[in-house]
Amino acid sequence: MKSILTLKDKCRKCYTCVRNCPVKAIKGETSHTEIIYERCIGCGKCVNNCPQKAKIFNDKVATMERLLASGQLVVAVLGADFPAFFHNASPGQLVAGLKQMGFAEVHEGAYGVELVAIEYASAIEVGTKPLISSHCPAIVDLIERHYPKLINNLIEVVSPMVAMGRFLKGVLGAEVKVAYISSCNGAKMEIESEEIRGAIDIVLSWRELSSMFKSRSLDISTLSEGAFDGIQPYLGRLFPITEGSFRVLPIVTDLLDGKIVTATGEVNVMEIISDLAQGRIT
């Protein structure tokens, strides 16, 4: 399933997407540019930078609506970054809105971070080589597709999203449908991976969720607050902030300790991965 699409009639071949793609996964065709999906890591830079809006994420709203109308048990999992996207409503009102739309339960995805924390701590404790966190699907794809020599450096732990999906299906039953809602573009590609297929049934962006509220004329800021289902996370809620993962996993850091390297942003991440591949970081 292609997570990013090209609207050929809108493309003007300005090559903005080509210049901005960090992995050279876009090529020029006769009348438009096209994504080379074998190289794509799903980061979404082409979508965010295209002035013609010719690159778009594959919209899953119609699929989500069919799932909600199917009569099956559907639960929503909110990525830990959800407080940043609904400024006019409280978390409880967001929960109420989702349940009014037809979701049977609403869970905090931050608990998935806590599910993988112990495994991370164990991997770091016994590790004898440079280790790369595997929680970001774009980074995992980057390494698998462009730096295969570093595959063995990836920590062998699934992402918090996958851990949460497997946990819920283990508790509620394999037949339950799990929708993960997040700002992570790479998550849409991640759920298509053969290794983890079935853990999460569909990934929605916050923009897609907002469009579902709007199509129903549902103003969640007017709703009475609802309560999250399941186990409430604690430190997992820190995960989206800079170095928040260190607080959760847990990893002790020191500015003078060169054993832990952290990077924020595509340019810095690419530089560190390149240094690892070339042996400049050991």
C-alpha cells in the first residue's frame, strides 16, 4: 500500500520534492515527478514541501468510516503527541468525541512506550556495539533500505505503536480492530511491514481525524469529558518531547558522557547514521 501519492495533474515538475528528499527517492517522469517506493522511508518531506500540493498522504478516512460502520469492535489509540493538536478541547473531550463517533474504547498510546521500556533497558545493559533506537519507523526504514550494514545495530524491540496494538489484541481479542492516531507519517508505512502486520489495523493522522469531526459537524469542545480506557501511562507521556525517551526507557545521560548520542531533525539524524556506517562512531 502506497502511503504517499502523486497527483499527476497538479505536478509542475519544479523538483522541490526531489531537492528535499533526504534519500533520493523521487525521480522525474515525462510530465511529473514520481516516488521510488523501494527507497522511500515515509518521512513526508515531499508532502510538506511541495508548493503545488501534488504529493499527498494516502487518505484513510473512507477506510476508517467503513470500519466504524462495520459493527466490529474498534478501539482508538492516541499517539503520545495528541495534546499538541487539539488546543480548543481537553483530553477528556477528545475521548468523548471519539466515542461519539463509534470507537468502543480510547487508549493512550504512551502506555506502549512503557511496554517497551524494560526491553530497551535490557538491550542497552548487555549491548557490546553501537545501538540504534528502533522506535521511529522512518529511521528503521532508512537503515533497512539505505544502510543495511547497520541492521544488526538496531535494538530488537518493536515500536511503542506495535507493542500497544499487540497488547490490546492480547487483552481484547485478536478480532478487535485497532486504529492508531498520530502525527507520525512513517507509521502508515510501518503497519504494512510483513513482520508486524496485524498489530495495528489502520493509522490516521490528526488532520484526518479532524476532518472526520468536521464532516459530522462535531465540536468536541462542547462535549462533556470522557475517560480514557485501559492502563494510564506515567512517564510514557514524556516520550514526544526532546530527550523524553531517555526519561522513559530509562537511559541516564550526561552532557560529558559521549556514550549516548541523541539527534533531533532529519539533517542531524542523517549525519549520525552516516557517521555510524562509516565507522566514525564506534
